[in-house]
Amino acid sequence: MARTPEEEANLALVMGMFENVLVPLDSARVDEYIAEDYIQHHQNVEPGREALKGFLDWAKGQPGEAEQVLHRAFVDGDHVMLHYHVIRHEGDPGFAVMDIFRVADGKIVEHWDVMQDVDPDRLNPLSPF
């Protein structure tokens, strides 16, 4: 199924935010991608765009070199989903993340996420990726 021009634009916006904000943990670029009235559903981040900036600054200040490895990106209308692996430091099995973003008027207006620890001793030999 082909993507619509709107879906292509929504995917490009979210991918730009992932590459320029989430991967480098760059709070200074949040306003380029995130709407002023941004709705946050992450349970451990306060609502709003300013809280997201604070969370990114906090995460950037943590020890180690975090790495985010994108495995999949999906778009369906105004929703874009990313599936990626976050590794906090060398030797860390990390965690699997599925982010869901809603886009309106060229900005990300809403965010949900689901996170799961990657268990090196898991019963299932298949990777969560």
C-alpha cells in the first residue's frame, strides 16, 4: 500500500525528531518538531513540551553513552510509530521501545510509549527486534 503525501510528511517529521532530538538528547531542537500544546502520555514524564526538554536534559546528564538503534518505522495517517532499542552503556542489554506519535499541522502533538527490558536470560530465543 502506497503512502499518501501527508503520511510521507508525517514520517519525515518524526524521523527528523528522532535523529535530531531523541538520538542526541538535544532539548534545544524540541520546538522545531513538537507543538506548544504537546500531550505526553509517558508515565514518568510530566505533561507538556517544557517537561520533555527537562527530561532530555536529565537523560543527557546520565553517565554512559546511550545509543538508540531504530529497527522499524510505521505510518498510518496522522500516527507514526517507531520501534527501537535503547542501550544505556556498554554491556547493557537495554530496553525495547515502541513510540507512537500523533501529528497535526506539521508538528508532533501527542506521544505514547511502551517500554520493555531486554532480558539476556529470556525463555524465548527470539529477539524483541
